[in-house]
Amino acid sequence: MQQRILPRKIYGTLLALFLLTVIAAGADKGSVLPVVVLTNQVAGHFKLEALVDFPDEALRAGMPITPQHIDSMMERLKELGVQRVSWGYYGDGHGGMLCPSDFQGGWKYYDATYRSLGNPLKVAVEAGHRHGLEVYAYFKPYETGAGLLFPEGSSEAKTMGLLPYIGGRLGWLDPFVKAHPELRIKRRSDDLPANLDQAVVTSIRLIKKDDSPTRITKEHLQLWTSETNWQYQPLKVDFSFSDTIEKASRDVYDKSGNRLTRAGQSVRVLTLSGLNLTGKYTLITTDFTTGQADFVNAGTAIVEIRDNRGLAIPIVTASGASVWCASLQNFRTAGLNFDYGWGANPIALDGSNANGRQGLIAFAKGRNPYLCGSLCETEPQVQKFWMDCLEEMIAAGVDGVDIREENHSMMTDYPQDYGFNEVILAQCEGLKDEALMIKIAEVRGRAYTDFLRQCKKRLVATGKRMRYNLQMDWLRPDRPLARALAYPANMNWEYQTWIKEGLMDEAILRFYHFQHAAILNDSVSRDMIELCHQNRIPVMFNQYISLSGTKGTEVPGQVQRVRDDGRFSGFILYETSDFLRLDAQGGCLNDWPALKLLKNIIDP
């Protein structure tokens, strides 16, 4: 019923204004209907937008991208009916991110593209404006060092590694992070024993998610070791072996939030004792090559190590997961990624390890003192750097800026341990335990809100618009654990304040974990949208179109449903690298014919 009231044609604007006047005069201000109509009139007509996460284009193009390519991209988007483009900012105004230019997988083209374009955002703005498109910068303040991690012993780590991380070196960082690594989000240090790196491992406990029988015996177990996390070698040591049933000391969840073990539940424990291990990296696997694996648990819970006093030694683990360096994940021929954010995924210890990435668990002593490449919002130097980045976007001529806190730069299996920078703790003196954690979240949330206020003030002064991505995955009480690796933990997200203070000219409803239909009917998104409407803030709908059927065949139907819903000012195609293809002649092609139908759905 709502959508029938909203204007569908240009002449409908007059009708909408009339309805607005009538409603404002006599309707109950608390009702949903007047708010929806009011907000959609603020929004104007239903728009189609597209997001360009430019590193994806640069990595996939197979050639350096030229200004001619970008001009052709804008032309294709205009033909599809796109009216606004969000362009991913990756340090464009100060030379771009430091990257592994000699690494495989398109990195040499990424590097060549950024060097030849100089400032890709500026090139995009100029091209977009030539084709009558608005261009916004897509700003992820925390995205200053994505988790591209080279194993320590690799040639890549030696020649292209920028900062240390347990197991290797990070290879893709903003120059500011390389110069100021101490300004990253810091881990607590009060829970780690002294001289941790010197601890001697005397026993290894392998813990199953339940107490069911296992086919693993002492004879099946193998220990491997490496001092550089590279080309592990068999470790020939004898050990005592026991197979016992114990009570689980805690609940264990996998990365998706499924409970594998309940506290107090009986679990099977295999103990390897009588050891004297001092090596830097140790790996446990079996000699099984076939058959049904049965020894399963979360990767962060399947192994514990203890010293000669029987005390647990803090560790990080590796189980073969990776994003950018999958070719370097093989314990026999290469290495592994530790503390990578996916450690809680279930692993089968007795599965085949033939590919060098499965059927194993490796550990290293200690914890990473900082998150990969994410800067701490409470550090004054960081706030200044972020504002300098904003100035670069303004100087590039953008029409507005989209801001998003979700990122790829804080991949860890232990997000709850971070947010303990000295500048934060200085405001938490005398507090402990729960009170300390509450205060840390308050301090950090307030600092981030202050940053957004600065952004809004500066953008208003320069005649630019500001939008914010409201995360349906995270701004909710039932957060999916699988998304924890993408957001700062121990932090209040004061989004109600942002909305009520008008810190955004438009909101973007963003999600990854949930399905399209679920978001349209979700109570959290409903409340979020209503709060925006009450404060005259239009709401855009952001959709990962890569999840929308072969060649985007479901996208037109999704856009139509969002439009018919009546609560949204437009639809964002996320992202262009899924459907645009660049050619060697400087051209750009739409690879998804179904998207040509979109022009018939949106307003002119």
C-alpha cells in the first residue's frame, strides 16, 4: 500500500508534495506512513548506483588500467541507468597503498595502474562527470592494511614484507601504517606470561568436540616443525600417549556461531606428553589418506599446549585458511597463515593432508600485539590522518563521501582482546574486568563519533554530501560470529546518535551475511529504516550482486522488489568487477546482459 502513494513518474512529484502537505497537517507524527512518504520526497526518485572497489578491477584486468578504460566504464554504467558511482578510496591522493608488485595474481598490474593513473579517484571523478554521473568516494577508515600475509620463510616475505605478524610479514599497507605501526589497534598485554617465547612445550592436548570414539592412535600421529613457517620437516621425537574422557571447561563455537561443545560436556582428549619442544612453529597431523575422518573441533579449540608446570601456553593456530596468498598455503612446500580470523572453522585432524592445507593444526606461541593494518580511532595522529584522507577526496572533486567501518584489515581469531592502546587506557584508570571493558567501548565509540562529526562539518563546508553504511550484520543484538573479523571489537557503535544528529545525508543499508529477502523483512532493519525516516534521512539498499544468480539474472527482480517495497531511495550494485570487463583496447564491456533490464525499473 505504501508504494502506491510514492511517485513513479515525474508528474507524480506534484502529487507527492500535495500528500506531504496533507499528512504534515493532520496525521499522527508517530505513524509509519507519513514518515515513509516524507522521507521518499526528501530522497527524490528511485536511483540506481554502482560501487567500484577499484583494487578488484586492477587485480583482475590482466593489464594496467588506463584513463580510457575508466572513461569507458563510466559510459557503460550510464547506459545501464546508473546515476551515481561510489569509488573505493585506497590512499589514492597520496600514491596509493604499498603493495607486493612482484607477487603473482595481478599485483604487478595493480601497482602499474596506481603509478600510471597517479590518483585513480580523481581520474574516476573526471570521467564520471563527463558522462553525467555523480561520483562519491567510498571511504573505509580502518582499511589501511588488508591481511595479505606472506609466510616468514618465503622469498616474498623477505623482499616484499612490510611489517611482522606471527607466521610472516604483511604485504599490503598504507604508507602511514608502515611508518606508524604503533598507532594500530593494540592488544591487551596483562594476560600474557613473561618470556613467553622461551616457554618449553612439554605436552600437547588434542581435544575432540565430543566423546565419540576416534581412529587416531599414537602410531597415526605426526609432528612437524619449522623455524620460519616454511617447508615443515618431520619432527622425530618419542612421547607418551593417553586417550581420556574429560569434561569440557567451556562452550566451543565454530566461526558460524554453531555450538560444537557445551561446557561440562564429555569430550575426548588425546595427550602427547614427555615432550621438550622449543621450536618456533609446530604442526600436528596424521598419516591417514583415506576413510571417514572423526576427530573434529574448531581450529582454535582443537589443540592446547602446556609447560612443565602444567600451565597452558597462549598460542595462535593455523589450519590452511587464506585470502590473498592461497598459493603459499602448503606446509610441505610453503607455509601457513596464523591467527587469520577463520581459526574457529571446524577442522578434521585425521583428514587427508595431501594438499598441505587440510587435516592438520599448527601452532605458534604468543599473540599478535597489534591488528594487521587497522589504525586506532582514539589516537589523535590517526584522526588527523583520516581527515587528511578526507581532504584528498575533496580535492579530487567528489560529489560526496560514503563511509564504512567494515574492513579486511583486522583479521584475527581473538578480536575481543584488542582495543587497549595507551591513549584509551589513560581514560580508564582504576577500572578492571567488566567495568574496564565497558569504559573502553565507550571511549572508542565516542572517538569514532567525533571523527564522523568532523567529517560532516568539513563536507558541509565544501558543499559535499556524506553517507554512511549501516551494517545489518553488526548493528544488531544477534551478530553473526562469522563477521567478527571485519569490525573493531570492544567499541560502541553510536549509530542512533549519528542518525539523530544528521551526520549522514543518506543512509546505506548494507549486509553480507543475511539474504536479500531476510533484510527486507528483518525487524532490526525495519527499526533502522524507521529511525532514518523519522530524521528525514533517505535509505539506499546495497546488494552483493555476485550472490544473485548466474550472470546476475536475479538482479532485476531484486531491484524491482526493493523499489516496490517503498522504503528505499535506490539500489546499489555491489560491485562492478562482477559484471564489467576491460579489454586491451581500453574499452569496457557489460558481461551480464540481464542488467540491461534495470533501466526499465528505475526513474529517469
